Amino acid sequence: MSEQPSNRSRGLVSTETKVTAIFVILALVSVFGTTTVTDSQWIHFAVLLGVGVIIPTLINEWRS
């Protein structure tokens, strides 16, 4: 007899990880976009931190 796969093995990548990965990619693209507008290092850092870390964390916390 074959056993049904557990719920845990159906999705190899969690939804939280997918959200974070999408926002990390978006953050990198945003930083490259801000380099065409300004040379200010702290703005690049703020965009990278805000879009790549803070926003996905807030979304994942809101969803759970």
C-alpha cells in the first residue's frame, strides 16, 4: 500500500519564504533604481532594509 504524503512534504518552500524572496528581489531592483536618482548611501540602505526586510516581515506577521 502506498501512503499519502504528509501535509508538510507537499510544499517544499513555505509561503513566508516565498514572500521574503520576492521582496528581497524587489529590494535589489529598487536599490539599483535609486542609484540612478541619487548617490546617497543612506537612502540606498533605507530602501534595501525597508523593502527587503521590514515590509516582508510585516506582511508575514499580518498573515499569521
